[in-house]
Amino acid sequence: MLDNTSFYIELLKFSGIFAPLLFILLQAFRQFFFLPVGLICLTGGILFGAVAGTFYSVIGITLSSVFFYWGMKCMPKLMKKVKKLQKKWIGKRMPFSVGQIAILKMIPFMHFHLLSFCLIEVSANFREYTKASIISNIPIAIFYSTFGSVLLSLSLFTSAGIIIVLSYLFYLLRRKEWVMKWSEFFEEDTAKREKHRMPA
């Protein structure tokens, strides 16, 4: 993977005025090249600077999220498989908020498109999903474009501290409402009525 990354960096260096466009396309289709989002954002920060790198990364990551959305809508079978994977790895009644997903995207070992699927579930339509994707993509783009090179040299203690802070923010930004299926609601409601009907 490092060899492939070096190749893409060298390619971007010699692309001249087309470098930003190629970078955005690389970010949009990075899943086909097996490249992590954070690594590409870091590359963007090195090549274009923190501000321009962040801007190009947000565009590229959002395009990738949009392609994923339409892919899920066009392939119901694939969507079911992703749903099973989500239940296996996440499996919570309480859905993530956009803020929580934004934090999770910054964690290297989290699956980016699995989090995009979580955004699909909490979005009413494509427009809302796109807006939520942009909002949740901005932190990861800023984080890796600006501080990516520094994070690589941090000590284990400092890295652990960052994870603790992110975990605390994850808790604070949780969604306030619980999601309950109709069948579960009526089962619970029926159980309460039967309990009240029981003779004392």
C-alpha cells in the first residue's frame, strides 16, 4: 500500500495545474485503490497546504459519499449486506448523530462507508444526506490535512489521550432520542396492560 501511495504522490507532483483535479478524483474513487481517507488527506495537506488540501479533500470525500449513496440505492442486495455488517459491528438501538459520525470518521480503523451507511439511515432524503456528509467530512479533512504529519510522530501516551478525548466527545454528541420498532413498542405496551389487569 505504501508503494502505491508513493506512486500516487509522485503522479500528483508532476500533474501541474491538473493536480487538484486528479487529487479530488483520487479521493472520490480511493476505495478502488485501497487507500485510507486519512492518508489521502495527509497527502493533500503536504502537496497543497492545510487550507487548499482541506478544501480539495472535502470535495473528494463528499463525492465518494455521494457515489456510495447511489450505489446503495441501486443495489438493494448490497445494501442488505452492509446492513448486516452494521448490525455486527455497531448493533445499537440508538442511531449515531452527525457529530458522532464526524468523530468516528477521524479514527483510522473505522470503516468509512459503514459510517456513510449510518448517515443514510439518519437522513430523510438525498439532500439531507449530502448536507450531513459534508458536515461530517470537514473535521477529518481538517484534522489530517493540518495535523496528519504531526500525529505520525506522537507518543503512545499522547495518542491514547486523543482517543479518550474523542470518546468523551462521542458521548456528548450522541442523539437524544431512542429508536424503537413498532412491534417492540406494542409488545411492551401489551405487557404493561396485562400487568395492570392482573388481580392484586
